[in-house]
Amino acid sequence: MSSVLYDVPGPKARRVSLIGSVIGSVLIIGLLAWIIMTLAQQGIFEGRRWAIFTRGDVWMLLGNGIGATLSAAAIAAVIAFPLGLMLCLLRISLVPWIRIPTRVVLEFLRGMPVVLMMLFVLLVFGTSSFIAVVAGLVLYNAAIFAEILRAGIQSLPKGQREAGLTIGLTSFQSRMLIELPQAVRRMMPSLVAQLVVLLKDTSLGYIVAYGELLRAVQVMADFLGNAYLFPIFFVAAAIYIAINICVSRLAVWIERRGSKKAAGGVAKAEAAAVETAAK
Amino acid sequence: MDVIIENLPLYWEGLLRTLFLSVVSGIIALVLGTFLAAARVSPVAALRGFSTVYVEVLRNTPLTIAFFFAAIVLPRLGVTFEQFEVAAIIALSAYTSAFIAEAVRSGVNSVPVGQAEAARSIGMKFGQVLSLIILPQALRTVIPPMINILIALVKNSSVAGAFFVLELFGYGRQMANANGDQVMAVLLGVAFFYLLLTVPLGILASTVERKVAIAR
């Protein structure tokens, strides 16, 4: 699309674009230089501030933080997915008195800040902060997974379910054997994208005093002195962002692979082919 | 139940503060995000690069880290605020603008190629093509996802409560500490007020979606 928006640049346009790029780069480099100068004036780049990273225990604490972050995310994801699947089945149930209450519960969970759910579990049930974090993440993400899967099932051609019922499957069998497998496959990119959100949301554990990466930063800064806050924060943030970018890339890769293999039926495949051709 | 009625003024104030944070950050993010999306499709390579890096990094930054940076690291670096609301608005709008930029960009991609070709064939330049032809159509198609981003913004503003800003979540924490025996009622009250903001927005999103679906 972007190439359709403007002509292939001629010599003049290329010159203008080059000048623009140079000016823009100079501005950004200037801004970065100003930030670095300001930081340097405060002695942020003194060797002794960064020398703490030669100490093993600093890395051990950071490692513990990462471990806590990843384990909360992994456990929450493993519980949330089956729960989301179940909620999805209840949400599209043919029985109104199952469907409607489920819908209310899902709306409730989706409209709620995750951190509020964590605090709720922490204070009302008096659990450990780890359980509070996992429970908050599970409740919220199960609701989102349920909605994603429901959208997937609804996007399937009607004939899939009809065919399933025709060959004598029960409604439940048709859901489990025919519709859900296709829906999961079709919605894979959204599901993985939601996993990134889940991973990012573990950082909310900081607020309920769960010892994840950011809390480890805070603890170390309190313990070693504020002089070390910036270096530690910088390294921890870089690690966090790097992990997230990796998982995001995975989502993009799955999406590309999916559209190439054209999972989910002929109609979708043709549309996708047209779309890629148009780009 | 009594504890909610007793503290109704606090809830109300928190609700207004949450609304204020969301509206201000939302407007900044919408403007910034649209410009970022425009930069992403522009012919100038430096703009494209900058926008790509900004969106990619901010989208993968946990919100708490953005807040931690704005509220705790920035002041240590000499950027001081009168109020922590400013830090919250910086963090929220920087974070949300990345998502808005992605949404607008996908909207730009969904506009039929013929629109851009027609605009260019009548002699429009890039800026004109984008602002007169492409963006008006793109923005219309991405209204439902945009509303979903704004719902997320309202919910995300709760993180501000943990960084010295007294909004709905911040007041909720305070009240929960003050009324240790009625924590559940207090927090359910907070939940109710959040739903008061998010549920109508959600209904709006699905209504608009249905309308757009019919129009297409």
C-alpha cells in the first residue's frame, strides 16, 4: 500500500527526502546527545555505577526477577487457555440460562482493570502475591481467550456445523471435533498476541508487591542506593522489552505462516491471496 | 454496602480523575498516533524508521515500566513535575499512541488501492493523498478497534494509582486500607465504577461495528 501512496521518487524528490532524512536524523541524534549529556552531568555513566553488573548477585537478583515474571506468565497462560475454552463453549451454548449469565460474567471480567483483580484476590482472599498475580491474569485472559475463540467459531462457514450435525454428531461433539480446532487455528495470531499482553501484564505484579523483574529493580535500588537506580532500571527494561519483542515476532511469524498455508477454508484463502496481491 | 455510600464522594472524585487522565491521554495519543501512522507510510526513510522503532519498542514495553520510567526515573534525571498526573499522562499517552498508530496503519492498508491511484492520477501529492483521501476512509474503518484501545486506556489508567496519583484505583487502595474489615465491598465498588466507564464504551464499539459492517 505504501508504495501506491506516492510516485517512485525522481532525482528531486530523492534529494528532498535525503535532506529531510538527514535533518531528521540530526534532530534525533541531537536529542539523544542532549539526553546523554544531561545523564552524564549527573554522573550516570561513571564506571562505578555500572560496575555493579560485574557482581554475580546483581545478576542473580535480576535472574530471579525474570524467573518470577516468566513463571507467573507461563502458569497463568496454561490455566487461562482451557478456562477460556470452557467459557467460550458456555458463551455459545444453546441454552439461554447458561449463555446469558456467562455473557454477563465475561463482560464483567473484560471491563475490569487487571490490577484491580489482583488487588481483590490479594486483599479479600488474603493469598500470597504470587497467587494474586496468577489469579488476576487467569481471570482476565480467560475472558479474552473466550471472546477470541467465539469470534473464531462465528467466522467459520455455517456448513461446517451443519455437516457435523448431519453426520450424526451431537452439538457438543460438533463444537469439539469440527468447529473448535478450526477456530483455534484461525485465531492463532490473536491468541499469541494475547500471550504477549499476558506477559506484559505480569509487570503489574509490581503493584501487589510480587517479586518480579521491576520489583527486583526497586529492591536493588533501595538496597544499593539510588545512584544505581538508572543503570539497573535500564538493563531490566531492556531485558523485559527484548523478551516481549521476541514473543511478538513469534506472533507475526505465525500469522505469516498461517496466511501462506491459508488455514481455515477456501473462502479465506482466496481473500488472503487477493490481499497479498493488492499489497 | 454502607462503606460505599459513606465514601461516595471519594469514589466520585476518583471517577472524575480517572476520566480526566483517560480523556487527556486519549486525545494526545490519538493525535500522536495518527502522525506516527502517517510517518510510517511516508516517502521519507528517516520518518519511517523512527516511527517503526517507536511503535515496536513502546508496544512491547510493559505499562508499569513506562510508568516507572515517567514517575520515578525521569524526576531523578532532572525532569521534575509539579504533579504526578503529568507523569501519568506522559506514560499513558506514549504507550497508547503506539497502539493507535498500529490501528491507523492497518486502516490505511484496508483502503482499496484504487483510491490512492485515483487521487494520484489527478495530480495530488503525498500529503494531499493521505490527508484528503486515505486517512478519512482509514479512520472511519478503524473506529471500533480505536474504541477498544480507548477502553484499554481507561483500564490502564488504574496503574497510575500505584504511582502516587489518586484516581479510582488509588482511592480504592486507600479506602481498602482504611476499612480493613470491608475490603470486598470497597473493591467491588471500585469495580462498579470502572464498569460504568468501560461497558458503555464497549456497547458503543459494537454498535459502530455493526453500522460499519452494514455500510460496507
